[in-house]
Amino acid sequence: GTHRVLSDDIEYKDLGLLIIDEEQRFGVQHKEKIKKLKEIIDGTDNLVFFGGAGVSTESGIPDFRSTDGLYSQKYDFPPETIVSHTFFMKRNKDFFDFYKDKMMALDAKPNAAHYKLAEWEAQGKCRAVITQNIDGLHQMAGSKNVLELHGSIHRNYCMSCGKFFDAAYVKNSEGAPKCDECGGLIKPDVVLYEEGLDQRVISKTVQYISCLLYTSPSPRDTER
């Protein structure tokens, strides 16, 4: 059958709307939109979910470009500059000061949307989760087939010897984290500005998507 691909956005917020009473959460004006979305989901067992920041904000993780997002805050350098490959290489301590403080939400927990998607996967209804988020909350909720377009804070590698390090090692390090074996700089496996997406992930994503119901991306997900 044809894949159904659902995209979250600033208007729909997240798939928690499928579990939480829609009128209480969104108001009567959203009822028809929610009803149609439910009809689409109920009518397929070949669901692919394409999501981004609208899912993670419900877990307390800020996006980048909304009014209260990271890009609206003041720093010594523009956030778009800080999370670039050039800045990482030239000013890695400043990069990690920002990255550990603002982008590593290790205490965040999955919300209703994450758990519902994992439930659908277990039921054989959801074939894949394609996410622009780097927080790992889909996996924490139980989803197995997760394609992370922008990587993950939970994978970190020494740039010299390739040794793997978890997120806690990076978060708890002083300044820029260094390898405990060779002393090399550790780089998070996340896609920074000026870097390309992993072509293996892109290829798998394309395989899953044959029919895209497209909605506007979250402000965080543009220009990536």
C-alpha cells in the first residue's frame, strides 16, 4: 500500500492530540482537523511519521526560531554561528559551553506523542519515524526504527581515534570533551551548519516516503 507520511508543525504541535482530549487541549476550532487526521491514521497500517521540534517542545525542549526559542536569546555569538562546523573547529570550548547548556536536555522525558508512535510501531501500524530532532526521545519511548536526519546527542566520537562516548561523558566534561585514550577532541554525531546529511539516512528516508502529506515545518527545522 501507499505510505502515509504525517508531519508535525507549529499549528498541530504534536501527536499528543491523538491521545489527549482534543477539545480540552486545542479548542473546538481544531476538532475537524483532528478528526480528519484520525481518519487518515485509522485508515492505514503503513504509516510513516516525519517530525521535528513540535514533538520535543512538549517534553520541555525549546526549539530554535520561535518567540521563546534559542535563537531569540542573547549570546556572545549568534546561535546559528555557534552551531556551525567552522565555529566548532575554531572555538570548540565556546561551542560546547552552548551545546551542553542549551542542546543536551538529558533530563527530558518522552511525551504522549513519542509513546503513541512507539505503540503504533509495536502494533505493526507505524513503519518508521523520521525525525529532525537529536534528543533520542523516540528511542527512549520504545520506537525501534528511527531515522535521525540531524544525528543524535547520544553518539559522540573521538575525531582522532574514533572511540565512542555517550552523552553523559560529554555533558560532564570540563570545557571541550577530550578522548580518555588519545586526548583527541570529541565531536557529537549531530549535523552542524555547513555539514551535509548522512546519505545512508537520506536513502532510507526516501525508501519510506512515497506519498508525503506536507505541512509547514517548525521554525526550528528550516535552513538545516
